[in-house]
Amino acid sequence: MPPRNCSRLVFRSNNIDPNARHCMASAVVGFMRTFGMDEPMGCYDDIEQADAFVLWGSNMAEMHPILWSRITNRRLSDPNVKVAVLSTFQHRSFELADNGIVFTPQSDLVILNYIANYIIQNNAVNQDFFTKHVNLRKGATDIGYGLRPTHPLEKAAKNPGSDASEPMSFDEYKAFVAEYTLDKTAEMTGVPKDQLEQLAQLYADPNKRVISYWTMGF
């Protein structure tokens, strides 16, 4: 029996924990700390203008079928448009993918750091944009899991619940992501090297207009 039905039918409770705790609540914090406002930097009209779509853990084919139909139309109407799908398992969105990537759970940040390192190492950084619009900060690590203070995992964390951050220079960021080489990333994520390179090349190409989606994966 699904947890929601169990809560309603067995325990007769209307106190149901929605997916907002895992999705919207975390997105608010991410948006505020990354963009300074609680909304994504884009709109639906971008779909028809994009050259590539990257789904990070998203299964839009089953969770957002109307938006997926627009992405499908864009992909099938132009052979130069590419779709990359990343997930811990294969699902229906993989049917449209030019680059379907199945990675080891909890290793998606490794892939992102590899992409950043690839862009830097290949001199693909738009320095003018970076200087005008990017403010690098280094956040605290080992901050726990948002559990009760008495939980063993929370007790073991060095900086439980910390939202502290400090300024970070470009050279410091460059050094931070430098360890995420192609070899190390392939080993940690279980993703073939050629697939990782294809993904990084999409983001590094200044002539490619890339949209990244994360939405609901299940």
C-alpha cells in the first residue's frame, strides 16, 4: 500500500508529507543561494529556441508529458538538437535521448564538477560574463542531513545545519574542481568516458543553447 494511502486509510490522518520537502523546499534554498531569487532563470518559450536539453534525474516523459511533447517536437524537428538524460535507472525519457546516462546514486555532483573542470581546462569560460555576473562562494561541508539533533548521522556531522559560506576566487574554484578528471569521474559515477565527454562538450560549446531540467525523477 502506498504511504499516502496508508496514512489516510489505516491511521486516519490528514498529516501527509508531500514531495515539497524533497523538491520545492530544497529548490527554494538552491535558487536563493544561486540566483538570489526563488524562481528558475528561464521560461517555457526557451524550449523552441534551445539546441540541447539535459535532464538531471528527471523523467519528464511520465511526469511532465505536456512539456515533454514540446521537447520531443523540438528534437524531432531539427536533427542538430540533442537530448541528454541522466538518471540512476533507465525510464521512458531515455527513448528520446541521444546520450542516455545511468550513473551511480549520489554521484551527480561529481559529474557537474567534471563538467566545470572540462570547461575551464578547455578555455571555454566566458570571462566577460563571469566577471560581470558570477559571484563564487564556498559553502560549509559535512552539514548533516537535516535530521533531528539526536540522530546519529546528525551527531556525527562536523557542521550540522550550517549555511555558512565564504567568498571564493576563480583560481580557488579552478583548483577545487581540478581533481574531477575524466578518469576519476568515470570511476566514481560508473559512466563511460565517451558519454561524459559528450555531455561536457554540450555545455562547453558557446554556440549551443542548453536547457537543464531536473523536475521529478519518479
